Amino acid sequence: MNEVLQFHYDVDGEDFTSAGEASVQIKKNLRQLGFPPDTIRRVSIAMYEGEINMVIHAGGGEADVLVHEDYIEMILTDHGPGIENVNLAMQEGYSTAPDTIRTLGFGAGMGLPNMKRYSDSLHIDTAKGQGCKITMKVFV
Amino acid sequence: MTVRQLADAMDLEILCLCDPDAQVTGAYAGDLLSWVMGHAKSGDAWLTVMTNINVIAVASLTGVACTILGDDAVIDDEIIQTASTKGVNLLRSKRSVFALCHALYPYVS
């Protein structure tokens, strides 16, 4: 496979219950393409955390997944409030999510740490008031 | 052991058994979904009392062998239906998560 496959998803910020549609879909696509189960697991969990973050913090956004021969690249873009302190946000247990989100089982401050845990590279481009663009790569 | 065998051995209520032959190779207990995604392993039996729709996505994405609801936790029929379409094994028990961990331990240790 030399050609780069690209998938685009709109993440609906209004519907918390449908968050995860993109991750589940990319999991299905990667499985059809024959990627190893561990790679698929890492991509789909990292992507799901990104989706959930966009729904909780940014009112939705967009996810682009580029499937290369030896790595998968995920680009998550939103136009939310941005992350004021990235170092703090990367700490396990730190969360700015509202209590309503915690009743749904999220807001544990594990979203970004999990994205780092399951990806091989994570780059966050953000500034307060200017949204957020997260690029993750998972190598096969 | 398989999920079917585990359900029989622990007398679990079957809500959805799409993949009865899935192998249970370990276990994890927790309700914070991101925490579970950070720590549960593929093939685990996941014990929780959380029953919202996101539980099904987490079960599917982590690749756990089955999700076991403790304390007879109430779950919507619609969510059980989603589990069925996503291929998620969903079981339930009247026992607490603590009691379930104790009962499960000999099978996965």
C-alpha cells in the first residue's frame, strides 16, 4: 500500500452519546485494512480520548486520519477555548471538565495522558482562545 | 476460559452475548472510563457499575472480553441493543463489584 488513505470525520459537539463514532469507524476501517490488533487498539483509544475532549471542552471539531503504510496519523482540530497550560493538562488527574461530565464517567484527567500513552508521538498546537490542533502518530 | 464458561461459573445474567467464545485472560475493575482505557487490557473481564452509552464504546475500543455490571445496575434496553450491534459481551450480577472481583479471581489469576 503506497498511497495514503485519508478519512475525515466531523465530531458533533452537541451529542455526547455519539462521541466515539469516528473512533469506532476508524477501528473498523483499520481492521479491514489488516493492521495488527494492538495498533488498532492504540489508534482507536487515542482517537476516542481526542473526540471526548473535543465534545467536553470545544463544542466538537474535526478529525482527520491519514493511513500510511507504516504509521497512522491522527489530526484533531477544534475551535474551542484552547489549552491555557499544556504541561498541567498533560498531568494525570488534572481536569477542567465540569461535574456533569464526571457523572458520565469522564473528567478523570486522563484524556491527554492516555493520548500520549497510546501514541508514539503527540504534538499539541494551541493557545488560549485559539482552539487546539493535536497531531498524533502511531507506528505499526 | 471463555466468556460463556465464565458466565456459567459465576452465575451471571446474560444481557448480550455476541461472542461467547471470547477468551477471558485477565480482569479490571473501575468506573472512570478514561482510567479504564488507560489500564484495562484486551481480553480482560471489565467490572463496573457505570451503565451509560459510553461504556459500550470503551468496551469495544479496549477490546475487553466482556463487561460485567455489578450491584444489578440498571441499564437501558437501547444500550443493550447498542452492545449487540457493536459486538460487546454484556453481563450482570446482583453481587457488588468487590464480591465479583473475589469470585472472579480464581479464574483469571
